[in-house]
Amino acid sequence: MSFVDVGLMSMAEIIGDFGFKGVARIGDLQSWMTGLGGYAGVIYFLIRSLRVGNVLYTNAAWDGISAVLESLAAYFIMGERLTNKWQYLGLVFIIMGLFALKMGAIPY
């Protein structure tokens, strides 16, 4: 599994989620197409990731990277905020978990 592929999968997911958020708010065709295109990218990069990695490792990396990247995108691009400081601490734990996941892949 490549962290580059998982990162690109997460970026595609952000595009898809932002597109579908547009569908939820205004329901236009362009938002639908953006959302579908983003999730087509997710499928493509998921298949690439699974060619060389297992489901458990790929899914854990995708969940963590996606949570961090999508949270940053929502914060800086959409202006969204979490409701309290403990939720931000949860994001810090996700980042720590990603480092632990990567360290477990390094042979000793």
C-alpha cells in the first residue's frame, strides 16, 4: 500500500464530499457530477492501494489520512469548526495513530 495512493484517495473523497454537500444545499447537476467524479477517484485509488496492501492496513490508513485532510479542508476552505476543544484533541490522536501505523510497517 502506498501512502501516496491513500493520500490521493483521501483528496478524491474530499472532492466527492464537497460536491455532495453542494447537492444537499442546492441540488444542481454540477455538484452531482463533482461528487460522483470524486468518488470514482476514490474507487480507482482504492483498487491501486489494494493491489499491494491488505484491506486492514489500507482501510486504517485511509480512515486516518482522510479524517485529517478532510478536517483541514473543511476548516480552511469551508470555514467549518468543531464544537469543543476535545474534538480537536481527537484529531491529534488520529495523527498519532497514523504515525504508529506507519512505524509498524517498518521492518526491525
